[in-house]
Amino acid sequence: MQEKTYLKWYNKVGYGSGDIAGNVVYAFLSSFVMIYLTDTVGLNAGVVGTLMLLSKLFDGVTDIFFGSMIDKTNTRMGKARPWMFWGYFGCAATLIGVFAIPARLGEGAKYAWFFIAYTLLNAVFYTANNIAYSALTALVTRNGGERVQMGSIRFIFAFGTSLLIQTVTVDFVKMLGSGVFAWRTVAIVYALIGLAVNSLSVFSVRELPTEDAADAAGLLQEDPAEIRTETAPAVAAEEAYRFSDAVRILAANQYYIIICAVYILTQLYTATLNMGIYFMTYILGNASLLATFSLAINVPVICGLMLTPILVKRLGGMYRLNLTGYAVATAARAMVIVGGYLGSIPLMLVFSGVAAIGMSPLQGDLNALIATCSEYTFLTQGKRLDGTMYSCTSLGVKLGGGIGVALAGWMLGLSGYVANQAVQPDSCIQMLYFMYLWLPMLMNLAITFLLSRLRVEQANAQLTQQAV
């Protein structure tokens, strides 16, 4: 039986373009905020790292809170789209705020300005926007193949935007004079681009009516009358639940816990690679190499994302593809380490690309995988918490990305890094090798282990068979 389809090609592309908006925030922030704060504003990397970690204390609460609020929202625009649309206005304003610290402020006031703007950006506005955007995968279609396609298109835009940001930002800032004014101007440009594209994405799709929830559990056959009567009430009824109930329900889903850990580690991985500007500047001797490495990583990912829907369909699911891909990626990152210590840039570039190809399937089907985890909650608990379930996306981005940048700040501070000094201490050089070469490989190894435990597709299939 062929699954019902819900989306046209332009709906999928329009939805996917929303990650342009997300990544002019995320890629710009994670790749350049630390070097802006240390080398332009003159703040201490270790103190900045500590402030970032403190900021994450707020994030841990707001992710599930906003997911719960989305689940309880009912408007003409739907559940998620209002949060995605209005949340981005705050994202744009606070992104500019992070990169517009007034030079006239004292040192303490500069730290305070950064902390407030950074916390509002991550814990409030980006959270509301990103969870809503991710939840739309489950709210605009019940077709598993379409979800994989949406995820692949989304991350093609995401990695394409990340590639563009990392390629043009260094030269863009230099062209504007490399000072505070330059960074503020670049932030304004990116924020305006994000606002326009986010709005386009919001209005390119429509959410399905709640009665279509039956499709998500895989319970609709050719004739809707074939649904078992004892299952229908659970589908039709939307029970009210408290925030504490949502937390309890999520905690009972072992696959949600695993996918949260995977998401956090993937973002930690990205954050450590984004600190590559320090490695390029002080070890390879050319900051512009960041663009070359970004090409070597992002172009293979984009190619892999294009193939992901085909591979998922051919292999009959996501589990084997994701696990094999990450095993390859882990081995490839080990070879990047070899190339780094040999001083071979070509070897590093080649195996960075191989690792990226191995990681691409998970990037493409991650939203579909989260939707599958949401189906597991529905099948085991009888509750549909799509918005709350997708809190792991924002939680992963902010905890993984934020802690990754914070760790980089601490490690730079402990290593004796001196801003703008052409030759760094040997302790700093060794730390940069560890940050850029070893940490990504270790994180990939941990993700591979977690993916080996993520058998949620098989679990759902068994539960669905038992229900019929």
C-alpha cells in the first residue's frame, strides 16, 4: 500500500529554506562569537566560556517549556507556525545585540551585555523558533518518506548556509575594517536575511488538522474504518497535561533520551570544528583556510543529503544507514588526526570530506527519526507530544553548541592563549591540536555507540503489529 502524500515540491523546499534563517544565527554565532569577543572586544576566553555555561542553566528549562507551549497552542496559523514566525524577530534583535557590544562600556558591563543578549537569544527566542520549526516535520505531513525528504532538504540548506557563512564572513569583516562596526554590520545583514527567509518558510506550509494524527501512528489502512476501535479514542482525544507530565512522559521514552544525547554530541562536534579558525590561524598559518575546510566538509554533506531519502527507502529504514555512516565517519576522523600531525592539509581535507559523507544520512533523517520517537510515545503512552518531543532539537543545538564554545573558551584560557599574538605558547598549540583533531573523533565514536542502541523503528513496528 502506498502512503498518502501531503506536500508539493515547493512546500518541501519552502520548509527547508527555514534553516537558512536558523543558520545565519547558529553558524555565525558558533563560528565567530568567541574570536569576536576575544580579539575585537578584548574579553577573556575563560570568563566568556563560564558565562556561556551559566547561560545554559536557563536553556535546560526553556526547551521543554516551549515544546509544551507549542503542544497547547491552537490558532488559525496552527500550533508551531506562530512560534516560529514571531520568535525570529527576537532572534534577529538579540543576534545583533551579541555583536554590538558598545566600546564605551567598562569591562564588567561588556560581560553583562554579552550574557544578557546571549541568554535571551538562546534560551528564549532561538528556542521558540527552532523547536517550532522542527516540530513542523510532524505537523504538516504524516508520510514518513516526506519527512525524510523534508529533513534532507532542510539540512542541505543548513549546510549550504553554514558553508557560505564560514566562507564569506572573514573577508566580509575585513572589508568593513575588522573592528566593532564591522562585526555589528555583518550581524545586521545576516539578521535581515534571516527574517526574510524565516517568514517565507513559515508561510510555505500549512499544519494538518489534529484528526490526521491517526496517520502518524501508522494505523490508517486503505479504509479508515479498519482502525481498531480501542485505538481511535486515543487518537481523537487531546488530553490536557501539565509541564511535569510532559517531562515524565519524555523520560519514559528511552529513545528520546538516546536521541537527545546524539543531538547534543553532534552539536558539540560542530562547535569544536567551528573553533577551527584558531587552528587555521595559529597552526596552519592562514585564517582563510577555514573556507577551504568548510568546502571540504559541507559539499560532501550536501551530496550525501541528496542521496539520503533514496538510501533510506532502499534499505528499508534509517537504523543501518545511520550506524554504518557513523562508523565510517569515526574511522575517517582518525585519519584526519594522522594528517594533522603529519602537517598534510590535502590528507586532512580528503578525510574530512569522507567523514562528512558518513555523517550526512543522520543529518538528513534526524527530524524523521525524532518523529519516529514521537510515534513511540504515542504507541506506548497514548499521548501526542510532537512539540515537546522536538524540544531535543533546540536542547541539542544550544547545549551542544553552547557548551562546545564554552569548552573551547575554557581550554583556550587554560592553555595560555594570547589574543592577536602571532606565535602562541606551546601549551596553546597542543590544546588546539586536541580541540580540532581529537575531540571530533571521540564524539563520533560516542555517537556511533548510541546509534547502535537506537532501534526505535523496530520497536514501533512491533507495537503497531500488536495493536492490529
